[in-house]
Amino acid sequence: MLNYQLIKSILSEPWAIDSLAIDTMSPLIAGLFTPNMAFEASEPMQPSASAYADPKSGTTKTVRIIPIQGSLTKYDQSCGPVGMATVGRWIQSADSNPDIDAIVLCLDSPGGTVSGTEELANIIKGTSKPIIAYVEDMACSAAYWLASCCNEVIANNSTAQLGSIGVLMSFADAQPMWEAKGVKFHTVTAPQSTDKTKTFEDLRAGNYEEYKNTVLGPLAQKFIATVQGNRPGITDAHCTGKVYFAQDAIGSFVDSIGNLDFAVQRAASLASSPSSSVNTPKILNMSYKRLATVAGVEAFESADGTIALTDQMAQAVETALESAEAERNHLAERTTELGTATGRVQELEARVAELEGAAGAGTAIVIVDTDKGASGETTFWDRLGACQEYLKKS
């Protein structure tokens, strides 16, 4: 049984995929011309659930684990992994299920077709529950596009591969082979359809520039803008198609390194936080190194490249995050108070002007026993006090 969806995608669609993965697909293309080549149907991995007892809240959180594996296509592959459309339905089902508290996406993929990627990314971005990307060895190109939409990205080891931010198109021109067998090709277009086959004919002739500029370029720009919007630590220098090891990409492509249990724990922890949201930064602009300093260590990473936090270290980091959150809330409250006070001053100044212009009003002298600002000029609080004193004497 030939894998129609995968072969169709290979031959006709742009891909966001690691370039080395293209080589592994070459036998599939060759198999098109081998009559006795077939693929054995297999059952794809299905979502599973993991329960985590949160020691802080004393409650048990249920985390849905959803696999995203292999070369990704929009629709299911009969002899391979499910398509991105099916994964999207799994995520939406978990997000709407009241018995599920959080989601972990287990990614092990070199990427896949552009078709289907943005739709699935939007589903991930739109989840109301915390969602963690757990990278099992590889999340490149389209797979990383998906990972970047999650709350956090956790790699399973220091040499897990991430990145390959870019788009390519590879096609096989089988026409010369068939012509050698005596097959003659005819292409007839309507008089109005002058551009109907232009792109394909240009590609067959080796003229790639227009396709690169009008198709691949805009797709790559969309990819880059999305990833950078999700992960501010990723710069233009990261988006050349290069693949990075997790140990070299902490703070940009990946947040931490740990096993699946750690990813489940992080997802459950975010589910326990009342402010958890896919679009809410959890580190509050505190760098990875600063968090390590708060925990009393030079770095979280051990000699073997794994990340391990003791309870004491985790508590120190949690305290620092709570402190940063409190400071941010305090600043927001003070900003609101200042805005209210400014409005009140404007009202009082208008009232003073109204009283001074009233018939029979005398000249008013206002004396305020307040200090001036550091520059010797009247401060905001001087003006507020002066207005209040004047209204008392009026």
C-alpha cells in the first residue's frame, strides 16, 4: 500500500523541514517507479494521560500527553504518524475536557509541510489550559514552529536538536525518464491562462528566483515572525536554517532540560497557578542565569547536561517569581493611582479658574507648606495641595 498523502506532499508542496530529513525521503520517491514497493500500515501513537499530585496545592492534576512525531503532513499517513489536522482535534478535545488540567506535546520531528502548520499553531496558541512542548531529541522547522507556541519548551537532553527555521521546496522532474520510454507530453492552456504553467515551467528549466521570492520568501518571513513573536530570545541570526543543540539554545529556543516527568510536573504546576495562560510570560523577564543565581547555584545544568532542581532551589526560584509578579502588580497599581490623581488635579485647577473668574471674586493668595522638587520647581503634589487649600478658603 503506497503512502499517497506523504508522496503527494513530497512531490508538490513547500516544506518547513530539516534538510537532512529530505535525504530519508528519497527512497519514497524512487519507490514510485518500483511496482512491487509497498508500505506496511501501522497504528500511530495515541494521546495518553498522566496524573501528578501537586504538593503545594494538595490536589492531583491530570495532564494529557499528545505525541507529534515523524515528518508532519496536514492529513493522516496510512503507514505513519497522524496528520496535523488530527493532532489539532486532540488538542481541542483536551482543552475542552474538564477532567484535563494541562497538556504536554511530545515532539520528535524534523518538520513537515507548510500546509497544516499554521492552523495547528493557532490551535496551540489558542488553548485556555497550560501547554508544554517536550522535545524528545528533535523539534526542527515546522515542529519548532509548533513548539514555540507553547508556554514553555523543555528538551529531553543537552543534545536534543532544535531550530532549522526556514522553508524549502524539493521536487522530482520525472518527465525526462518517461520521455526516454517513449511517452510524449502535451500541455494546452486557454488563451487567457498565460501564467497557468509558468511557475512549473520555470522550475523545470532551473529558473528558481521568482518562486523563491514570491512563494518561499513570504512563507519563511511568516515563519520567522511567528517564532520571534512567540520566543523573543530568538534573533534574526538564529533564523538562517541552522540547527542548535539544546545546551546551546537555553534562553532562546528552549527553557530547560529535563525528562518527561519534569515536563508533566511543569504543566501541572502551571495549571495550579491562577494566572497561568499560554500567552503570559512565566519568567517575567528574569534571565535563566539570574534564576540560577536566585537558587544559589552557578547554573542548573549538571555535568551530564541534565537539569535538576532540588526542592530548596525550586522554592527559591518560585519565591523570586512571586516577588517579581508582586512588583509588577504594585507598579500597575501606582500607575493607576497616579492617573486618578492627575485627573483630580485637572478638575481642581478648573474649579480654581472658575472661582477666580466669578463676579465679585477677589484676588486669592494660596500658601502651601510643601517642599519643592529636587530641581526647585513646583511638583505635582505641590499643585494638588495648593488646589485643595484654595478650595477650603473659598
